[in-house]
Amino acid sequence: MNPVPVSLPFTDRTQAGDRLAERVRPLVVDDPVVLALPRGGVPVGAEVAHALDLDFDVLLVRRVDVPGEPGTAAGAVSEDGHVFYDDRALARLRLPRRALENAVEDERTELARTSDLYRGERPLPSVAGRDCVVVDDGADTGVTARAALRMLRAQAPSRLVLAVPVASPEAVEVLRPEVDELVVLSVPDNFRAVGDWYREFGALTDGHVSAILDERARVRGGQESVRGVRVRAGQVHLDGELIVPTPLRGAVVMALGEDGADPRWKGVAAFLRRAGYATLSLDLLTAEERADGGADAGPLGERLGDAVTWLRRSTDAAEGPLGVLGSGSAAPVALVTAAERPEDVGAVVVHGGRIDRAEESLGRVRAPVLVLLESRDSFVREIGEWARGRLGGPSGLEVLTGTDDVLRGAWDWRRVASESVAWFERHLS
């Protein structure tokens, strides 16, 4: 966090957001999202999102004041229901936490009201595996921002950034440990209140907030079509999610094996969509098979093949080139599918897993295959090279930074994403 000299006060919240955007720009790379703290942070955050063309929503947090002392913060409640107490303030005031019980319940009620008003049935955007920028119009005590940041940190964002135009030195001290990056345009020594640093700092209503959210939804609307799908594959149905970007250049079917719930895969999928590829993410196993430890690559390959056929016949991605990405136990399955559907599968990426288990199909795989290994361990490398040497078409191999665990390395999802996009762009064009 490096405050720079700025001309104060800001004209208004929109101008502050415009100036903040340039400081945020180099910090957000991985499927970024901007979340603003209502009400004052919303016009600031909307301007940041507009300037950088990012997803935007509100993040609901309510400050809990000391009973009988409005304006004296003692904690905050986040929209997931957690209460974050300012224990230093409580100790200074000689108040126990239980003295705030009624105030906490009042703020929870208000959170429910504003959530229904601002978001309706729409859930808070997922931040797992994404760069997340929290924006407010300023920070005086840092109590509400800290509650928001701790709630988000538990959801495993790729990077957590707090961006505010102005903050008190005390707030900076409180908030710095909570984030990966703290962006503050100015930290005045004579800070008294956020509003002092704006020429125009009018009160905002719920109507103002709703109007800004509606406008951002209208501007960003239509860029991706998202729907849950159920694909019939033999005697079972596969649950998945199909997301189609605009413009569209092709599609990638993602079979993710036992790690399909890992939030990093959402980051990989988002990276593919930014490159113009629709993503169909599938769980190939039934609940019973998962409980029993999985199923053989052959039958699962048939299921994945049925999913490829469904995608070709039933969706907006039917006409473009198609790739398959398989990870973990689904890696050999991707190769089986490529062997069985050479007319459909144009390129394959396999990540981790024992791809040698597709031995009977390897010679019939004509599509270009990229093998991504999770470890430099000689045994893992030998497996990959052995299988690669038996493929019937062109191939490449890359070793990712990770551990020596054969199946579950501490893989770098950004590298998986960038290598996959580069491979599909080279062979699906």
C-alpha cells in the first residue's frame, strides 16, 4: 500500500472511483470481481468496475454501534451472519460482547431487508479462485471493511484487494493485515471523517444503490449465458454447468474427476471463457460410484463421449471446434473419449492422473494432446512420457510447480489455465 499525493477533496464519489481504478488496474488479473460496501461504496465501486470492465455487485455488511452511542462502532455483521467484534473498543469502553446482542439482531434484520432489496434471489458472486476487489468511499475505523474482508477470505479468493480513496491512519493499521493488496489514494494525518474529503458527499438512498446495480447489470448483461444442465449418458444422468461467452470461438468440455469441487477450477473455466471458449463442466461419477472409490476409464469415457455428442447437438456451441480437458481420475477418460470421438474432439489437455490407464485407447488418439504433470518426480514423469509415446497424434508435455504426490499435487491453476488456452488456441483454430 503506497498512498500517493492527490488533490483533495475529491469532487464526488464517481471521480474518486475513476482515480482509484488506475491504481487497481495492474492488481487484477484472475477473473476479477468488484464488490462495493453500500451505500457510499457503491458509486465508487461502480466507477472502478466500469473503468476496468469488471463484474460488479454489493457486499452487505452492517456496523454495530455501542448501544446509546450512535457513531461509536463496536463491531460489524457480515451477510453470512458472522459477527466481528472490535474487542479493543469493547475493552476501552468496558463492555462485554453480550451487551451488543440486541444491536446485532437489529443489524441482522436490516441485512436481510437490504439483501432482498438489492439482490433479490441472486446469490453473492462466487469469489473462489478470483481476484476480488472490495471498494468503499473511505475507511475511518476499518471495522465494517474488516468484517467484509474476513468473510471473503474464507471463500478462498485468488487475491483479496481493498481499495478506498481515503482512510485514517488507524484504519490502515487495522486493515493492512487483512488483504493481499491495500490501495489507498490518501491517508491524511488530520483525518476526522470520510465526508470531509469530498466536495459533494450527499446521502445515498436504497433507490440510488438499486439504480446503480441495475445499470451495471444492463451494461454487463448478455456477455455470458449460464445454465445448469443434466446430460443423459447411458443409464445415468450427468449434472453439470454450461457457460457460453459472447463472442464464441469454440467449446471445452471439462471432466474434473475427484477434484471437481476445487474452487480453482472455476478460475480455469473463467480463463477459457475469456479466450472465447464455452465451458461444460461435468461430474462423471454417480454418488454411489464416488462412495465406492470411482469407476473404470472405459465406461466413464463412454459417458464423456455422450456428453460431447449432447453438446454438439443441443447447444449454441454445436458448430465451433471442441476440446476436452480432463483432470485427476478423469484424465485417462479424456483420452478414451478422444479415441472414440475423433470427428468431434479437436484437442485434449490432461492434467495429473494416471493417463497410462487409457493404454488400450492411446494409439487411436489422433487429436493433439497436452500432458500437464503436477510433479518433477521421475516416476510421474516416466508415466507421462510412456503414455505420450503411445499417442497416435502430436503431443506436448509440461511440468507444473507442485509436490511429489502422484495424484494430488499442489498445482498452480494459473499455469494450468494459460497452458490450456494456448494449446486450444493453437489446435482448435
